[in-house]
Amino acid sequence: MHFEILVEDRSGKIALEYLLERILGPEGLEHTFRIHAYKGIGRLPKKRQGVTSPQKRILLDRLPGLLRGYGKSLQHISAAVVVVVDLDTKNCVSFKQELLETLNNCNPKPSTLFRIAIEEGEAWLFGDLPAITTAYPDAKKQVLNSYKQDSVCGTWERLADAIYPGGSHKLKQLGWPYTGIAKCEWAKNISPHINVDTNKSKSFQVFRDGVRQLANADS
């Protein structure tokens, strides 16, 4: 099977480049994937006919058009689209419903898997604390241990407080693009050490199992 994977930022792409090969396992050689990073999550257009400039590369703004395009281009091959987004402060049930309604407006519909990181992609890094401390031996254990898995608590800020000099306060002072650069570094340094089978993040487990189910169905 071929996977087209859409993520909202560069750090998510970096993490998945490491994780997907381990999720698919030795049988992954039978599968192919491409990961597309966007420049933010944005929001789903109010009107189905709404058009957003491709140059803006904002994921949800462009999602209706992307799914319609994939519905046509992938309909004759074994392929699936995987959309990975952060929940942030949204209601998970209603957000998932909006995503499904967007997919249902496509004709033909591509095989699509929506997966939501709760609250943010850094929750998947927090799912393996030994991976964090391997990458950052001087990480503040008290901060790491105070994190409640997959909670809405300012996840990236909590990780910054544990491993970034000056913590989240310093990063917020610096602003963009330094926050994005730091997130990419965390993904690059921590993801290679993550055990995908023992990761404690429930939202990661749902992502992992969904991808494996699609891959196994094609075997």
C-alpha cells in the first residue's frame, strides 16, 4: 500500500520519518509513503467551494481540495491518505466529525485516516520518557514526571521547560521561527529513540494501530 501523509508542520514530518518505518516493521518494505508538511493547521473552509491559495500551504484550509484530488488520483491504486493534526483546544468529537464531513463531500472518496494528537504532537514524544532522557540526559526529571499523558496542559511548553535552556519562557520571548526550529530539533533528536510498541500516548497508539490496520488489510 502507498500512504500519502499530511501533517501540519515540519516537526511532525521529521518525527514521522523516523516512526513510520518502525510502525510498518519488516513488512514495511512492501509499502511506500510520502509525508507532506504544511505551514500550520488553519481551519476548514465554511463553504465547500472555498479556494485557498496553494502557496499558503495551510493544511485545513486546503484539505477539501486535497482530498478531492486524492480521491481522483488514488482511486485505481492501493493507497490511503493519513491526516495528522493537533487537537490544541478543540473539542475532539466535533473536530473529528468536521473532518469526516469534509471527506464525505468528496466523490470519489479516498481511503482516509484522520488522527488527532492530543493536545499537540509533542505528546507523542512524551509517550516515551526514556527516549527523551536518552536524547537529553540533562532533562529536568521533575518536569517530565509532572506531565499527565495526552492532557491539555500546554504540551510543547512543558517539554521546553524540561529540555530547552531557559524553558518555554525563553522560547516565547524569542518567538517565531525559533519555536519551530526547537520543535524540529526535539523531533529529530527524540524520535529515533522512541519504541513505537510501548509508547504510552493513547493518541499515538491510535495512530500506530490505524496505520498498521490499513497496511495489514492490503497484505
